[in-house]
Amino acid sequence: MAPNYVISITGLWICLFTFCLPAHSAERLIIISIDGGRPDVLLRIDTPIIHRLVKTGSFTFWAQTIDLSITLPSHTSMLTGVGPEKHGITWNDYRSSKGTVAVTTVFEIVKNTGRSTAMIVGKEKFKHLNKKGTVDTFIYRDKLGAGAVVDEALKLFNKNGVPGLTFLHFYDMDGIGHKHGWGSPQQEESALAMDRAIGTLLGWIKKNPKVYANTDVIITADHGGHGRGHGEATAIDKTIPWIAWGNDIRAGHQVEASVNTMDTAATALWLLKLPVPNDWQGKPIKEIYRAKK
């Protein structure tokens, strides 16, 4: 059984993340993926935003990615709701000859409703998820750090408004993990930078009431890691964080259901009030919803 995490929070930050939450009316969703974000690394250091979001959202630090716990297959499952045996992406680099993923993506479904979509990423391999006509804004720069990703996102939001679905990929922890090791002091520093970037994004949302009123956020990861690598079907590589925050998302709720990375796509559609394809393996995590009183 997953242990309970006791997380302290100041009254000021409780106010920041719980003030005047309106009735559930999510029109927009932001998915943040912390590449290589092993849960215990995020929790054992002072990542104040992650800790505060746990207090004001629904969470589990025992979610699981796919057995093939590497970046491109894992993210493909996260954003298509199916495993590699269905989506077919088992490699982990950009191969132009392979084109884009053959199965339906969450971007495709959201785009078909007339809403806009965006991806901001730090690895070229994400081009395999950029199916023609499904992502309105695709920004890629090699090794784009969390702070730069959020800067790009806020430029987009300020210029064009927040898309119906935005995916933000934070490269930092994975890159540092491969260079210095998972759980190394250097990776802990990268986790702090990532945490500050999330704080900047959420602070912007809070200052924009119309956005704050109908925008949900899911924060997760593609895989963990050990030593200077990952990719094994082991707990230390497969276990990932999963946090949901937004209007009528239950506060301080530790998710009881088992959560798989494929559930992120299904939950995204459910939060946006869109049907989940019958052939998806992912399921919506509905217990995160706080029913109206």
C-alpha cells in the first residue's frame, strides 16, 4: 500500500491555490510532463510548488508508466491512451522516415472539437506526435529547459489565449539524470528549477481570473530512473508522479485507484467533457472530481 505523505504548507499558499474555486467548467487543460521525474526525488527535497499542489489537488506518487520506460514510447502512451503494442512506437529517437504516430492522439480529438492545441518540447523525437492538422502550435528547441518552456507558453497564452489543450515537456531532470545520476545533487537542483517554472505558470493562471475559472492542470512524468539511466520494467524506472489541480478537483486527495500513464489522455478528455475512445486502454480517473455541494 502506498504510504501517505504529510506535506506542510503555509496559509498564504493555501489561499493562493484554493481561493474562490468556481464550479467545474474546464474548457482548457495543460499537461506538464517532467521528463525523468522520479517521485521520491521530487518529494525528498524542498520543491514547494509540487508540495503545495499535492495539498490543494489530487495526487498519487505511485502511478506507473509502461514497461518500456523510455521517453518516446512512454509519452506516446501518455498522449494516445494506448500501449506500444497498439501505437507501435518502440524506438526512442527521431526517425523522419517513420512519420507520425498512426493511432489517434488526444490533440487530434481536442482539435476536432474546434479547440486549439499546442506542444512545447525539448526533444526532437516529439515530432512523431505532431500529426498534420492536429497541433496548432508546435515549438521545439533542443534541451529546452523548464523555465524556457514556460516562457514560451506564456508568450503564446498572452498573444493568442490559452489553447484547449497544451502539452509542456520539461527536459531538465532527465538530461541531468543521464549526466550526473538520478537523485544526484545536480538533479535535485534541476528539480528546483522545474518547480519554480511550474510556480511561474500557475502564478500567471491565478492572475487571470477567466483562465483560472476553467483551466485544469495535470502534472506527471514519463519515467523514473536509476544510476544514469532508465528503461527497465522495474518500480524505480516505472513509478511516476500524477497530480491533478483545478476547478472542483478534490484538494488533498490521495488517489486510491491504480493510475497508469495511459490514464492521462483519458482523464484529459474527461475533464474537457469529451468522450474517451472505446479502444483506449486508459481510463479517466474520476475520483479526482469534487462534486458540487
